[in-house]
Amino acid sequence: MRVHHLNTGTMCPHGQRFVNGAGSPFRRARLICHSLLLELPDGLALVDGGLGTGDLADPARLGRSWVWQAKPRLDPAEPALAQVRALGFDPRDVRHLILTHLDLDHAGCVPDFPWATVHVHARELAAAHARPTARERWRYVAAQLPDPARCHTYADGGDTWRGLDGVRALGDLHPDVLLVPLPGHTAGHCGVAVRSDHGWLFHAGDSFFFHGQIAPTPHAPLALRYFQRRADTDRPARRANQDRVRALALAHPDVRVFSGHDPVAFDAAVAAAAAR
Ligand SMILES: [Zn+2]
């Protein structure tokens, strides 16, 4: 399976050193939204979708405080819809949106591909639509959320993949695309495992934020540690699942493990693809 790595939303918050772990405290940091475009035999699938064209047209819907803190670049070339077209594909061929979770910086693609089936964990869809607390109202943007009628939802369990519980995201037709429940950041947060032409990829969503968190001696910059705690829905579960992802990365160096917003892992994946 051919896989494209796309950055579907650059964010430039203050404090480069405290966000990216190096550089100046006075310069802007760089975070990205890591998406994958999968070329399946019967169409295309998008794994996570950053910010969408509707978000760029109306950034206020993302919430004033999020825009102020994250400082999204809002570049019209970045939404998945624009990048699918730039790669020469017909957006109508995007049949599936496989989402690690429904936070506003992952679900922006949903309104841009209204014909696509949305694959998401059942707990995530329920939490996003319920939006019971101020925190959920902040993180889930109503204008992005998929109508449950166009969703295929998943429960825990099913298959085992590299020691983690997973479930085939696109049915038996595509056994090499798995949703791996990793709750904690949100109620139904998942990772997505994909077998590409060049080996397994594991998109760990927001189960960790910085490549150093899955190193043998885990570490992360101050601002990312703060953000991670503030965004937790279930801290013990988030910690346990981050440990599982680290164990996966250390035990299976053949798997390319990356998270949703780390520019270092994104640049490495793009460079590896360009070198082939
Ligand atoms: Zn995120």
C-alpha cells in the first residue's frame, strides 16, 4: 500500500525551546498535524485530517483561546482536500476518514469529504456529541463533527497487533489497517496501524506529543508536558497507554511510530519517502 505523509495544519505557538525542545525561547515553535493518505486498491483513505477548509474560512469556530495559543498558520495549501487535489487525485475517491479522535485539530477534514465514511471509536463519537463539560465543548467543534449516520464505530478488542489490542478499521478487505484503542487523551482515542509498501507505520495520535517520550529514557519539553496534562481526559489511562506505545516502539524498531504533532518525526518520514 502506498502511503503519503501530509501535514494538514501547521501551528506556531510561542516558546520554541519549551515546545520543540531546542532553539530560542523567544521564537515561535513549529507543530504539525500528521495525516496519512492511503492508496487502497478500491480508493483512498485519510488517517486524521488536521484543520479543514471550513476552519480556515472561519477560524473563530476553533475557539478564540485555542487560536491564540496554537497560532495555526491557516495556509490554504495545507487542508487534506487541497493536498489530495495537489497530488492529482479526485477528492471523491477519498472513501474513508480514519480518525484517532475527534479533537478540533484532527477532525477538520470531516466536512470537506461529506461522502466518506468516518471510522472512529464508539466512545469517542459519543463523547464528542455529548460535549458534557466545558472541556469537551472546547476540544470538540460542532461544525466538524460527523453525523453518526455516516460513521462506522468500533468497540475495543478484535485482533492483536504487536502486543496491542486492535480491530480491523476497514473490515477484512483491508486487514493491514487497524484501529488500536489508546484512551486517555480522550475517551475513545485510538492509534492507527498501517502496513505500507515500506513496512508498518503506527500513527499514535495524541497518545504522546514528542519523539523523546518514546525514547529509552523518556523526556519532553516543558510546554508539551503541561499541555499533555491539561488535555487529559483520564490521566492514569493516558500514562499506561503512553507506556504501551513506548514499549511497542522499543520492542519493534521495524515499526515507524509517530504522534500527531511532532515535526521531527514528520520530517523524518517525509525525508525517508523522498529518498526512495
Ligand atoms: Zn491533537
